[in-house]
Amino acid sequence: MSMQQCVHRDYTITADVVEHPGIPTPWAGGCHITTPDGRTTKRIPLPIQHAFLAELESAQRSSIAHGKWLVDQSLDQGNTLF
């Protein structure tokens, strides 16, 4: 499985998708966020209503998008990542 990663506002977001074989939507989305000073969050899952997806690529894209949103919330609204 390839790892999808991007840099958003100097934060590195890495998709961390877990496979759960045998169910119709086997891909559980999540991400890790690395701050500019090198600290990395533990795995942050997608919200439960969007956590499981049918395709790996969709799960990775959703995980990256969620990470970007979390970074924006942290920088713009003062929400904590840790």
C-alpha cells in the first residue's frame, strides 16, 4: 500500500488507512499530523459517520482532507491537535 502525504501550512499530513477485510467498506481512514517543530500526533481517525470507505484511494484522500481541516482549525480557531 502506498502512503499518501502532503504539506499544508507547514504541517505534514500523512494518511494512515487501516484495512478491515470482509466488510463492504473495509478501509478505515485516519491521519497523523507532524507540526513544523517535529511533533507528531497519534492516529486521528475520521469522524465515525465517515470513518469507513469502500476504496483505498478514497480513504486516503478523505484522511488527508480531514488532516488539512484539523490543521486549519488549530491555526485559525485555536483548537489543539494534541
